[in-house]
Amino acid sequence: MKKPYEWFEERFGITAIMSFLTNKTIPQHKHTVWYYTGSAILLFFVIQMITGFMLIFYYKPTLELANASVLRIMNDVPLGWVIRSVHSWSASFMIALVIIHLMSIWILKSYTRPRELTWMSGVFLLFVSLFFGFTGYLLPWDDLSLSATKVGTDIPRSIPIIGKWATIFLRGGEDVTGDTLTRFFGFHVCILPVFAFLLLAFHVYLIQKHGISEPLKQENQKTKLKGLPFWPNFIFRESIIWLFLIGVLLTIAIFLPPHLGHQADLMAPAPEGIKPEWYFLFLFQLLKIFPAKILFFTGDTLAVFFIMGLAALFFFLPLIDNKPLEQKGKAVTVSAYVFLLFVAIMTVWSLL
Amino acid sequence: MRVKGVILCILFLLLCSFLISSSNITMPDPQTAKMESIPSQESETDIIISSGPKDIKEKTGILFFLGWVWLSIFVLIYFLRQKIKETDRLYQSGYYSDGKDKICLEE
């Protein structure tokens, strides 16, 4: 038993790694629960990767075979429907957790100096996750996914000057065709994973460099909170949450598997009741409620500018709210709750 | 602590029964499934192909598997809770401080 340990120790320096992990501490306070969301996101990312590898063995990203290959995964591949369902549900779980993670940071104002870039890389990761969802939605190539992609890729067209180019870039042409499918497949399985890995590495490096944030009161008073060793105390606690989440994911994936529509027909009119994934519903409703024309601008252009403005405010939040810790008020915290309420109302409205 | 566990178990069972009642975990008619799998020009655009176990054998197998998964999760959580108590006690007694840590690893 001693020999294998020495072999690994000589090559990897396990003792040094374990010592580092034991000496690394996690602050203990009443908001510690939010720290667990970060690792849960990573768990779902890994689940997505594993199930994605399994699906890619059978999926064929061509106009003629995409829908049929998904049908084959569901009907002929042993437990293929479970793998597809786990892949689809873990995407939803991951995005929900990324949103919860970012909102907790917003409310606790953990993005303050020197953690501005940690926040920005996190917001970038949210955008990448959303784009993962958007590109993955088209891959089954059914009526609903085709129509939703047509609507989604048409949104950038409202942006002056670069809008048309952005739409053509996304679609691989003027319209959604087989080229769009190939392009989205490329984004989904190659380009986005590379981006996600790089951003994740950068994000984790920054967390490691600046340490885990503590509540503002403690950071302001420069008081040291009681910490818990990362290994083994914190990891054991995290493992309980991971196990529970895996159980919930598997249960939901088995009882509520995603359906598949019939093969998309490029010439067919859009079916009624097109709806995007739940995380895009508030944007979808926002686009719908804007009037056709306001002064000299079309409603679509203003809606897109409004959404881009919101995204920019969200991204640059640490630079906007850069007052010293002792001068910080409640405005930013209130704005987080208002934003959450706005998103919830818009989402429910779109479902009515 | 026991009351908490009982409440959690009841909530879990309620969730399971809700999911079973609202799920589409029913066996599709093989003939219909076969027909649906052939793309047809005349097919309605709003028809969807449901996903789920193919036959009673697979359905039973998947439910047993899920039961086994949850049982394993509860057992593992029980052991992890014991380990947490132990590691917290060791941490409070200063076991993880540098000197003792080195001794432990060398042993």
C-alpha cells in the first residue's frame, strides 16, 4: 500500500496538495450557504460534458439526419432517452444555479474591489451558458426549435450597422438552414466548451488569488471570521449537496423527459405557441410588449437596446457601484430585488 | 433530528407521487411509435414524440434503479454526516494544525 502512494507522491506531490487544501479555509457566517452554489454549477457542467460525450456518438448534425438521430437516441439506444433527458435537465439546473450564484453575489455585494474581474468573468460564464442553451435548442431540428431559432437569430438584426451582419454570422446565411444547424453544432460542442473552460480557469484562479469574499461588515472592520478547512470539512458538506442534487436531477429526468417534435420543414409556416426555454422567457415577453414604433425608432430596435443596456449594467456593476465599503447604501441591494421581481413578472406573463 | 428526517422522507414521497401522477412514464404502443418514427408529409406540426421507457421491463428496471440510487444517496449522506462530525471535532481539537498534520501524513 505504501509503494503506490510513494509512486504518486514522487510524481504529483500529493502531500503538498493535501496540505494546501487543508490550510485553505472557507469563512463561516450566516451567508455561507451561497458558497455551495459555485461548486454545484461545476457538478452540472461535468454532468453535461459526460452526457454530451454520450450523445455525440449518435447525433448527426445534418438537415436530413438530425431529427432522426435524436429519435434513434430516444427509441433505439439503450437508455438513450434518460441520457438525453439528464443532458437537457442538467442544462436547466446549471443555468438556474448560475443565476442564483450571481444574484447572491449581487445582493451581498461580493464583487467589490479587488473582485471586479471575478464578477465579470462570472457574468461572461452566464452568457456562455445561455448561448449553450440557445445553440443546443436547435439541435433536435424539430418545428419548435426551428421557429424559436428563427425568432432568436432575428433579434440582433434590429441593431443598427452591425445587426444584419450578426444575424448572417449566427445563421450562416440569410435564413435558418442546414448551415445554421452545422454552425450551432460547432458552437455547442467545440467553440463554447473551449470558451467555458478558459473562463472557468480564469474565474477559479481569481477566486484563489483574492480568496473567498466575506460579508462587507467583516471586510470593512478587517475582522477575521472563523474558517473551515476546505479539505475535508467543506468538501464533505459539499458532497452531501452534490449527492442530493444528483438524485433530484435523475428523478426529474426520468419522470419528465423532454419530447421531440417532428422534423422541421423549412418551408412550413411557424407553429402556434412558439416559446423559448424558460431562461429566455422574460426577454421574449419584453420583446413582445414593446410597441411597433416609438418616435423615430422601431419597437424591436428599442427593445434590443434596452436588453443590451441591462446586460451592460449587469456586467459593469462593480465599476458602477465602486464606492468605499463604509459609504455603500441599500440602493444596489434593492435594485437586485427589483430586477428579480421584473424577471419573475415577465416570465409568468409570457406563460399566461 | 429524527423528526426532520421523517418530514424530509414524507416530502420526498409526496414529490415522487406527484411526479409519477404527472409524468408521461407510460409505455407507448409499439405500432404507433413505429408509425410516428417515420417522417410523414401529412403529419400535423403540433404532434410530438414522447420519450420514456419502451416496455414494462425497462419501466420496472428504471424505477428500481431510481430507488437504488436514492437508497445509496441516503446511506452515503448518513456516512458523510458521521464523517463531518468527526472532522469538525478533529479540527476543533487542532488536529489539522501544521505540526500534527505532518506527523499524520508521515505515519
